[in-house]
Amino acid sequence: MLALYKPFWKKLQELDFSEKEISGLQRLTQDKLRNPKQGDYPRWREALRSLPEVEVSAVDYSCHAIRCEGKNVEHGLIDSCYKGLMPWRKGPFDMFGCFIDSEWQSWMKWNRIQQKLPALENKLILDVGCGNGYYLFRMKAHKPLLLMGIDPGLLQIMQFWSVEKYTKSAAAILPLTLENLPTKLCHFDVVFSMGVLYHRKSPIHHIMELADTIKQGGHLVLETLVVEGDEMTCLLPQGRYAQMRNVWFLPSVAMLRVMLERNGFTGVECIDVTQTTTKEQRSTKWMKFHSLTNFLNQDKTKTIEGYALPLRVTLIATKK
Ligand SMILES: C[S@@+](CC[C@H](N)C(=O)[O-])C[C@H]1O[C@@H](n2cnc3c(N)ncnc32)[C@H](O)[C@@H]1O
């Protein structure tokens, strides 16, 4: 997989990332990808390797499903390779007619925020916790200069390369967490952090680390779970939240605003507040485990633990 990153390193050079920054990112990427320990890795590797060559005739980043069309497609093989990379949580993707119906209808979030985002054209963009890169592909339609994602999830990265094999978007996902990045890598015009903050035990540090990646005057797009309330309100679940073990701070929108304003951001704007529904997040044949409906109480008015239903906000803020 390391060879797939070569054009990306070259692109960083052209964009004036320093040798030290590039070699730091290369070394971290190599360390993470050299000896993957995950038990399912051999299955994923086999699936990725077995994807056939296809003469791609069209790629579309602007529909709900990222779509590729091609000639002389071996449909059975394509289908079995993508099934070898299950579970698919983010999507959907339509790969030569093989419709990967992911757990999340990720296009619903994109539709809610797309019109209100800062301009992405000719911009350097970082997506922190980008999963399999669904949103990187959607951003490609806006003609950015650089699309870089980071995510520690190896399966998500392999899913990304399985799509990128055909799309050739020139985006890349590095197998890193935000904390792994060289400090003060402040090259990016727009940085996304969607669905990550509530997984962090230290949300303030997450915000500070995000600020360190953004150019002065650049923008942060922050999406996270929140609760109703004023700037004094924050939920720290006793244990699980909607069955998720790794959920920590769910602040109110007002508290989130203070967190941003005290950590290098100004002009905080709330562009969306939406309750997650079972239309947006559900089990499918591409993600067969339990999903949101199983994580709510019987009359669907609370999470199974008795907390408020999942409510997500998207804020845009400018780096001072
Ligand atoms: C809930 S998913 C959100 C995916 C996507 N951003 C979205 O909005 O649909 C959270 C993602 O963040 C990644 N992640 C968790 N901790 C992270 C960290 N410290 N730095 C970067 N990514 C992280 C996870 O691997 C996972 O893919």
C-alpha cells in the first residue's frame, strides 16, 4: 500500500510542505502500515489486491453515491472484492453498478452543510477522522488544490484505496490520528473534524490541535454530538452513550462556542443542528451489525441508557 502514497508526497513538495514535515508524515505512515496486526487484515489485503483492472469511463463525485462507470467490468469479482472489505459504515458508493449501501447515508450530512461551507476551490483541505474518505470524494467536486485525510482505521483506509483505484481523485488518507501529526503543521485553508470530538477524552486539546493545522484566517468545520442547554451544560455519560463505549464530552452548542473562542477561533457560526434518525444510520447488507434503532429505548425517545437522543451540530469557525 505504501507505493500508493508516492504521488501524494510529491504533491506536498510542490505545495511547499518542508522536507522535515514530509519525511515526518512518511515515516509515521510507514510505521503504521508496515506490519498491520488486525486479525482481518489478510482478508482486506486480498480483497484490495484482487480488484480487477477496469477501463473507467466516468466518475461522479456529485451524487449521493460516489459513482464509477466502466467498460468490460467483471461484476461478480468487483462485488466479491468490495464484500471482502465489509463492514462499510460510510457511503454509499456505486462502483460499476455494485451499490455499496453503507450503514450511514453520509450524503444526508453533506446535503445539510454543503451550501454553507467556506469555499473549497483551490484550497488545501484536511479531513480529520475522515473514515473511508466519503467526504473527501464529495469535496473533490469543488476542485480543491489538496485533499488530505487522516484516520487511524486500517479498514477505512483500505476501503478508500479500493475506490481511489478507479476514481484517481489524487486524495490520500494517512493512517494517523490528529495527535500524531507534526506540531504546527499550519498549512491548511479548511480543516474538517466531523464525528471525532466526542470520541476524545480531552476535547479542548482536540480543538487546540485542530487550530495548529490551520492557516491564519483559515476555517474549521466542526461537527459533533451536543446536548440542549446553555454554556454551563455538558453531558459526560456514566458509561456508554447509544451503546458506544468511547463517548466522552457532549457539550451544548453554547459551551462548544466558548471552547472554540478560548482556543484561537473567532466568528463561530452554527450552520446545522440535526437529530440523527434511523433513516440516516441503519443496518444494511453491507453493515450487518446492530445500528441506531437497536441503541434507542422502546418508544425511541431516549438512548437505550436513558440519555437524550443523538443531536449533531456543525459549526464553522475562523482561525485568528
Ligand atoms: C464517527 S467516525 C466519523 C467519520 C466521518 N468523519 C463522518 O463524519 O462520517 C469517527 C472517525 O474518527 C476516527 N478517529 C478517532 N479518533 C481519531 C483521532 N484522534 N484522530 C483522527 N481520527 C480519529 C475514527 O477512526 C473514525 O473513522
